[in-house]
Amino acid sequence: MAAPEIPVSPLVTLATGYGDAGMRRWARALFAFDAQMAGIVLQAREPMLAQIRLQWWHDVIAKPVAERPSANPVLAALLPLEAEGLDLPGALGPVIRGWEAALEAEDGEAVSDFAEGRGRLFAAFASLAPGADSDHLARIGRSWALWDMVRFHRRTPALDAALAALERVPARLPRSLRPLSIIARAVQLDIGSGQMDRPWGSPGVFVRLVWHGLTGR
């Protein structure tokens, strides 16, 4: 099942083109899921309505496959991953809770909860690389979660402060997780440039990321 056409950032679009067929399938499905959660939160006019929709997702991923809405494209794209061993409630429940916390993006503690929860999306890929450290992946995911929010979605003083306080996380990952290392490389380059107020995605940046995608350097 192809991943649904849900808008993601230009970086995610670039990164999910790398890796073997299995990795690309996992990346497209999982980032589509994250984009679905982002749309619920970022387009909500009332936080309560967003909370209700997020709770629906909590409930539905905990149900047996036969009891889920069969026509939902995001759930359909996740189904093959589940058949390959992905624990949907365990892997994606924290991501939903992270987006719930994003409804309070002016609060420092909520921003921390958002980054921790959304960052667990990266840990969901651990089974694709034997020996990969899921906690290390989650730390890389935390950096991406904050950077992506500030870069492409929303800025608040609490989000800016959390991004500024990030510790550099070593981003060297197994070749099989190349899409994630591309994202991690992009985050490091952008934060390190000190030019977060400028538009992202110059030709030079894309050349460096494509080179990293091909060589790992």
C-alpha cells in the first residue's frame, strides 16, 4: 500500500527517497502519520476538537486490525509495517501524545513533552537496523521535532528556547537508516549556520544532503 499523499516538509520528501524499498515504505508511512497528527493540531481552531481527534487516533491504533476503518489511507499504509513487527500503540502512541502537548506550545514543559513524544517517531525505525539504539534514534528525533516545528510550522518563545538549548547528538547511523541520517544532517547544518531566519533549502544545502544520501558523508 502506497503512503497517502499528505503534505510533508521538503526535507522529508527528499530523505524518504533513499534506502531500500522496505525503508522507503516505512519512512513514507510513518512520516505521513506524523503529518496527519501535525495537521490535526496546527489546523485546529479549537484545542478541544484537536484533542478529540487525537484521542480517536489513540483508540483506533489500539484496536485489532479487523476493527479499524479500512478506508483510512494512513492506517492502510501502516498495516504492512505492523505485519513486519511494528507495535502501533507502543511506537506511535508517544507521537500522538507529543502532538497533544504541542497544543500548549507557549509552555516550556509542554514543548519538552512535544519534542520527546514526537521524537519517538525515529525510534520506530530501530527494528530495521539490527543493533540500532532506539534511545539514540529518539534523541535525534527530538532535535528534528523541534527544528521542523520552528522551521516549517510555528514559532513561540518556548519553542525557540528549546531549540537553542538542544545538545548536539551524534547523527552517524547505519546505512539502512539513511533517510534519518539525511534529516539529522540537515538539522545540524541549519542550526549550525545560525541563519534560521532565512528561507531553508538553498541549492548548496540540497547538494550536501544528496551527497550525504549517496555516501553517508
